[in-house]
Amino acid sequence: MMSVSSTTASPFGLSPMPSPRCLRKCAVRAQAGAGGADASDKSLEVMRKFSEQYARRSNTFFCSEKSVTAVVIKGLADHKDQLGAPLCPCRHYDDKAAEVAQGFWNCPCVPMRERKECHCMLFLTPDNDFAGEDQAIALEEIKDATSKM
Amino acid sequence: MAAAATCCCPAPPRSLYGGVALAAPSAAPGRRRVGYGASATRRWPCCRRWAHWPGAASRIRRPPPRPAAAATVSCAYSPGAETITACSWNEYVICSDIPVLIEFWASWCGPCRMVHRIVDEIAQEYAGRIKCYKLDTDDYPQIATSYSIERIPTVLLFKDGEKIHSITGTLPKAVYVRAIEKSI
């Protein structure tokens, strides 16, 4: 959680379009596992790491259906790119920017921190019917699940 | 009669216009403007308000309502729930003669995937008895806001144009089925 709040301010969305040459270089680096290929990959990785870490810390588990977890992490990463904070993707907001500033629904949201309630089904308590046994998800899994849509 | 119509204000402008046109000699358009001058021009915009009278709706020519046939045809071929837009909301939800189930979703909402599947199944099982639609809250926020959707997925059930049931979150299929059975 600390790591997330410390990185929220970094303007991922502002980096200029990488040139083809740069992309190739980044792709090589991504294969080597040393970071994302572009801005959205980077925040996807950040959110993935955060999710694993927070699940372990709060003693919660990912959904038995991993595609749900993958989609939510992708949603958080998208919001982080667009709005600067991982706003919960499972709500409808009149004004997303205002919600980000308010902070109530920035992941981990207040209900999660206070009562372990995550209606997005990212962090499930062990007694939840949908809870799986994993507290880890691979970046490839997320990409696979989200690329189908 | 035309004179009477011009005198009392609430007369429909069509008769007023006709009356003036009939009464005024063709040679004196300029004089008429001088003669009735200010008062006439002042009265015109006022009298145009006839368009807002209760009976005026029948006078305004509207394009005939689009037949719903096209929608019915596409339903027959699509197995699951259809996508609905804000434009078609009134036609497909409010004016539907069978109960309508709407799923509010957003693109990166994980639980919505599970509800999608349930709604698709329900759409097939209850084909002809209820209609199932999906609405992307990011595309049509005004609808989501007007029905005060906060958490997604939210499933609303409409009957005779009124919201009769609201189910929020990911629940077992039986919960949705029970709500539907009650409505039909």
C-alpha cells in the first residue's frame, strides 16, 4: 500500500510515444523481466504487485476464477494511468477526478481497509464462496485474460 | 369571427393569421405594419406559445415512431443479452410490454464478467418472456446516474416501465431467477 501511494504521483501517462527502435529495446527488457514495455504495462505490473502484497498482508485470497482478478487489476491500472490513482473499477462515478481526490474509493478502498469488503472480488476473505487459494497472479495471466476482450 | 379571434388573445394563431390575411387588403402590407405596428409584432411571439398548449401536440407533425420490428429480428439471432444505448432506453425499456432486465456494467469490472454469463443464460432461458439488455455505464453515464447506480454490476428489473427490483453485486443465478419469476 505504501509503495502504491508513493508512486501515484508519477505521471505515467505523460511519457511520449516511444519510437519503434525504443519499443524493440523495451520488449527485450520486458522479456528479461526487468520492467514493463510502456507506461500501461508498468502500472499493470505495479498494480499486480500491489494486489499480491495486499492480499498477503490482509490475509485475503484472489477469486477462484482468475479472469475476474485479472480484469480488476487491469481496471485499476487503467485508472492509475488515466486519473493518477487506482480508483475502484467496479463503481459508477459522476466525476472520477473528484472521487480520486476524495480518496474513498482508491484501492484499497475504505470498506476494504476497515471491514475487508471488496465488492470487486479482488480480495476475498477465505470464507467467501468465490475465494480461491491463490495470493499470486502472473503478469502473463492478466494479459491473457484481458486481451480476449 | 376572425375579428373576434384577433381580439381575444388565447385564440390559436393559425386562425389569427388567417383572419388578418383575409381581412387585410393585398395592397397595404406596409400600411398594415404601420397601423397595427408595435402591438402586432409584440403579440406575435406571445401567440406563438400555442405550441406549448396541451392540445398542441397533435398539431405538431412528428416523424412516425420507428417500428420495433428491426429490434425483434435482431433479438431472434443473438443468443445472449443485447447492448442497449441511452437513445433506445425509452423504446426498449420503458415502452416494453414484457419485463425487462438490465445489467449495468463497466469495461474493467471483474464481477461483471460473471454476471454477464448469468444474464446471457437467463436471456436464453426466458426468451420471449423477458428481455435482457446490458448497458455500459461509462458510455451512458446519464442513465446510470438517473437510476442512482453506484456499485456495478447492478441488475435492474423493469415491468410496465417501472423499476420493480434491483440486485447489486455478484449473486447466485437463483437470486436473479427468483426475482424474474416474481415479475412474470
